[in-house]
Amino acid sequence: MPKAIARSKTKRSVAKRFKITATGKVVRSKAGRRHLLECKSSKSKRKLGKQVVVEDCDVSRVKLNLPFGLR
């Protein structure tokens, strides 16, 4: 019987934390918006709600764990 071809699976923890845009950029949410929000200003809470682009040095590792995302 021939060997099965190795399949790369999506790492579910990465899929929940990162998203690949239509242009191929990787975006993530900022940390610090879960609890202890009373002491944070409205301005900082607004800024924490935005998504940011992942640094270039981390993009390749994220895309390896998301094989079915856009390349």
C-alpha cells in the first residue's frame, strides 16, 4: 500500500488569534482589553479595540500554521 501524503493541518489556536487579509497581510487584536478596564481611559480602550498588522519577523510562522489561508 502506498504511503499517504502528509497533510498540513490548521493550528486552531493560531486561527482564533490571527486573520489573513485579502492582500495577504496578517492582523491580530491587541492585548489588554479583557479586564481591569475601569482604570484605563476611554482613549486607550478605543485604541486597544483596533487591529494591528503583525511584524514581518512573525508573519512566516503564522502563515505556516494557517496552510489554507491566502498566501
